Amino acid sequence: MTRPEAGADTLIANVSDTARWIAAYRATESVRPDALFHDHLAERLAGERGHAIVAAAPRVSWALVARTKLIDDIVAKTIGEGCDRVLNLAAGLDTRPYRLDLPPDFTWIEADLPALLAEKEQLLADQTPRCQLSRRAVDLADPAARDEFLTEALEGTHKAMVLTEGLLMYLEPDDVAALARALRRPEIAWWVLEFWGAGLKKWMGRKTRGIMANAPFRFGPENGLAYFEDLGWNPVETEPILQAAYRFGRLPFPYRFAACMPAPDPRNPGNKRWSAVTRLAP
């Protein structure tokens, strides 16, 4: 998995900085009177830099807020179906272990690069998670380190869920395929992710060309869900983000007409600007 080099003159020096961007959107949503979720830690984690990225980036808060809410709901549903552990890969500045209604004895494991996890540990040192939370510093770009992490993190579990929120679009297709194969383990019952069609990847690449120079978008298959089905993963549920944002009352007016149109075929979105959250099972 290739990584862009840091640039001192950009707000986003590497992929890890996008976590501040997402935290800023969660902070803004959380203070709304009709908030879809309440993240009391998001403002602390976003910091000034997170809000500066929001100011410089295209206005896509509706999509990221909808994604957050969709995944919140899937986590709750999956735990209700017997999930006994969550592995959050490239967890970034996610705060679900602190804000979701989780069983106190539930195991949640976050994995990310050492520097980001160290910063997160420091910022949340005075906070208590609602479940059994642990963090593992691991470079998921290293296949050997990733596989060793998975073996250790899955020990003792029988029905785990892997979450890769906001990760795949930064990976090369071959690296996504390698990850999909690595997650084909008997302990893993579900894989929850967001994926983009080729059209959205191209559009976002154009719109963010300056600010995302050090974290370019790389993955957006024209065959959508079929990409994962070819690797042995079957969709349990799929929620297009455009329609979800409309249902949640977050979609800006110019996009509302498009939300009322039939969604593209998730197995063949082609070059349409389309994305979805899906839960896969092996």
C-alpha cells in the first residue's frame, strides 16, 4: 500500500490528517438541535486544523455525516446479531467506543499508525470508554504486520466485525484485494465499509486536487460491489449515501432531485458519482 509523502505547505500532510477533517464534521453535527448523533469529543479531536480543512475542502459534510450515522446503526444491529468484537482498522479519531450504547464487557480494538494513536491517547486520557477498548499501533500497509495483528486481535472471538470507515478510497486496488483476502478468516463474520464508484473517485479527485495532494483518492471500482463479490464477500445490506442523506434531512437542495431518481446498480455503478455503506459477509 503506497503512501504519499508529507508536504509542509498543505493542511493534509498525509492520510492520517483526514481524521481531523471527519472529526470536525462530527463536531458540527453534534451541536445541531436535530443532531443525528452526539459526539462530545469531536471538537477536541478536530482542533483548529480540522476546521481549517473543512473550510478549504469541498462541502461534503452531508455525505460524511450520513456515513457516520449509517455505520452507527450497523454497529448496533450487528451486536444485536451476536457480534462479539469490533476491529476498527485505520480507526483514526473515531469515538464510537465513547459515545455508542455498547455493552460494558464488549471488546473493541482500534488499529492505526503509532503517531496518530499516541496523539489520540493523549487527547482522550481523561475519558472512559463505554466498553473494553484497546489500541494497537500497526502499519496496515505491511502485510506481515497486518496479519500478525489480525491473528492476535481475533484470539478468543467467534463472530467479529471488521470496520474500515474512510480507508479503502486511499488504497490501490491491489491493496484492497489483498486486504479482502486477509480478512477471510473464520473468526470474522462481517466486514463494514464505505466504497465509491469510479465516477465519485474522479469527481472528488478533481474537487480536492490541491488540498488532497498528499492523500490522493486511488480506489473506486466501476463494478462496485461485484469487486468484493469476486473476492469472496457477499453483501448483507447496502445503503447508498445519497439516499441516506436525503432520508436523514442532510442533503443540500441541489442534490435532492438526484436522490429521488433510481440508484445505480451497486454491482455496476460505472462512472456515476455514487457511494454506499455496505456490510459484507464471507
